[in-house]
Amino acid sequence: MENVIARLGEKMIKRLSIIALILLLFVTSVHATVPAVKFTAINDTITTEDNTATYNFSITNANASDRFQLYTISAFWDINPTIVVVPAKSTSTFILEITLNDRQFIGPQLVPISIKSLNSEDSIEEQLYVYVKPSTESSPNYVPNVAMTVNMDNIIDPRQSTSVEISMVNRNPLDIQDLRIVVDSPLFSKEVQTSLGPLEGKTNQILLDLNRFQQPGVYPVNIKLVTQNKTVTEMQKEVEIINYSDVTVEKVSVKKLFSTTDYIKLHNDGNYPTVETYNIPKTFFQRLFTSSADKYTNTRDNGVNYISWNVPLDPQESHNLTVRTNYNSIAILIVLLLAGIAMYYIFRSPVLLYKRAKIIVSTDEGITEIRVKLHVKNRSGKEIRAVKVIDRHPKIVSLVDDDSIGSLKPTKMLSADKIHSLLMWNLEALEPYEERLISYTIRSRLNIVGNVHLHSAKVRFQTPSGERTTSSNDVMLLHRSVNLVKYE
């Protein structure tokens, strides 16, 4: 039973396959009867008198020999021929005549043409263009009718050139010779003379001149077509002028021995106000000696110190900065310091004299004996001659004779005044960097109660410029005190 059912199924499948193949061949043969049609105009411009247009037609038949019927559904046109025989797998070429049978038509026309296969009843349609001119030279009184489209940027950078593209189509046979394209706006004004033939389409591109410093904002643009002082078509658009700031910097540096002056000019070459930040790198030391009439701030960026200005600038405004870094003060200070050092070494005394003293004998009742030392030193690299050391002491004390080895007795002992006595030592010379120590002892006949003030000593010596004098320090001794000056 199963075998029988399987055999019946196989037979059914074969029959359905054969039927499908037959249908496919039929459909292919039917569609293959549609011809390939080509045509070119020989004369597609006619008048109401000479009312026949001609086209060069060709029909290609890729299948069996067929007849093709040519007709139009328009009642205002006649065509010839109406039947064309095309052999199998060949092409027939013929001239198709299209005749206008109604003189009311003027201007461009589209004539519908159908090409039908009489074997398969399939057909194709074509639209043939014919332009009908009046039969006389005088043309009808057409009203100018021009379609216009405008293409231009909505956002405009005034620094860049811009244009407007105007496309026009003449909708009737009127020949417009004096057509003017007028573009008017607060930004620009432009007029172009052109012409537009019957049913002609044309595109004009008009370059527009903009002021690069034009203030930003939204502005209207009016475009119109004018002929014989009458506006045919008019259109209005809006464009936006963008804002921009273009700051230029000019810098001139004038350098002198100990100063630098920078002259900086900032100019806003844009159409919009801005605040320009201008920086000059300056170290902390340089900032101490930098000045400017314009207020600035100290900033730091990426490890670099700057002085910075925030300068507001209107469109086409300039601002001048003057920055001075002046080291004259420090240079003068260094020069004075060097001059002082030089003067010190030039005019300082080549001989130094130090005076020291200490109490040798004292009791509760007072001081009785004092040891005084005078330290003389030649600190120059030259020999000093005719050196005199002069010291004085109160008359209430007297000089004690000292016969110890190395002690130098005074050359002279004089009375200076009622209170003091003078001691003088004459030294023939002091060799370069030589030092001499003069010491003496004074003893009081009475106990000295309280402080003892020993006045400074003096040294006189000869120099190439004459005699010079140098004084020592004063010495103050206190009763029952320890040594005020330590001796080495």
C-alpha cells in the first residue's frame, strides 16, 4: 500500500513540473514580444500652418515576425504610419509623422504615442516633445511667467567670498531679452543683466562682495527678477553673519645696557568684541624689576611664570602695552658697592693700632696697678717709615720702669695737659705685614675707686701722600673685675 502511494506521488510531482515549465515558456515568449523602440527628432518645431513634426523611429523585434500598431490617445494629433511590419529578429526603421489638427495649441506639447504588438497585444508608450510656434511673426501678448529658485548659504563668514545661485525657467514662449536679476540686502547690492528665451531654463551664479568687518547678526536678502521695470518673481531669504575675533600682536623690543623695553600692540581685526589674554614669561627675579602702566597679574602655567594682561578689545580697536624690565637700580647699587670697596682699600689706613689693658693689682679699696698693651700692625705690602706711637694716661698714675727682655721703653714722656701725661715710642720702620707689641705698666699712688677710663692711643706715620694718623680703641676698666680682654 505504501509503495502505491509513493508511485502516485512521484507521478503527481512530474506532472506539476511539466505544467510549470510550459507556463514559464509561455510567459517568456509573451514578454519577449515587447519590442525595443528608439527614436530621434528630425523636426520637433512646427507652426499652426506647417503643422507636421517628424521623428526617426526604429523598432527591433527579437522574436517571430510581428506587426506593430502605432496610435495616440490624443484627439488633437494624427500620426502616420499606423501599422509597421517587423520581420523576426530584425529592426525596421521609418519616419513617423505627427500632425496637429487643432490650431488653438501654442507652445510646448507632449504627444503620447503607443506601440502595440498585434501578436501578443502587449504595448509600450512614449512621450514625444513638439513645440508649436505661431504661424505669424507677431507673437501673442504673453505675460512674463518665470519660475525661480534661489540657493545660497544661510550662515556666512564675512572673511570668505560667497555667492547666490539663481535658477530660472521661462514658462511660456515669450522671449525675454531685458531680464534683470536684482539682489538687494543691507549687506550688499548687486544687479545682473541677462535674457531668457522661450521656455528656456537658465542658472546664474552671482558673486557677492561682503565687508569683512560686518557686524554679526541676521539680515534679509531680497532677490527679484525684473523686466520692463516690472517685477516678475520675487523671493526673500535670511542669512546670518557669524561673529569672529582675530587679534593680531605686534611686538618691538628695545634693549639697552641694563634694561629692556617691550612695545606691544594688540589689534582686534574682527567684527566682535573680545578680551585678549596676553602673557610674557618672567622669572621671579625679573618680575622684581618689571613695570607696566597697565595692571597685570602674576600667573604660572606648566611650571613657567608669566605676567599676564586681560585686554578688552572692540572690533577694529587697538591697545598698546609698554613693559619695562629695568636693572639700572641694581647695577648702580653694585657699582656703588664696588666703588665703596675700592675706596675702602684705597683710603684705609695701612697701620692698625689696638689698645688693651688689664688690672694687675687691686684691693677692696681700689685699683693700684694696670698693665697696658699697644698692638701695632702694618697690614699693607709696603714698608712704613717714621712710625710714632703716642699714648696718654691720667696723671694720678705713674709709669713703672720695666727692664724685662723685649720691653720697649718710651722715647719721650711729656705732660699733655693738667690731667694727662703723654708717652711716645719712635719706630724707624714697619716691614710689610709686620706686627709690634708695646707694653707698659702704670701704678697709682692712691687707690683708684670705681672705673678707670683709658683714652685711645694714636700712631703717626709717613706715606707718599704725607703724614697720616690712626687711633686705637678706648679701654674701660672696672674695679675688682676680671680681664676685659683676653690675650693670646
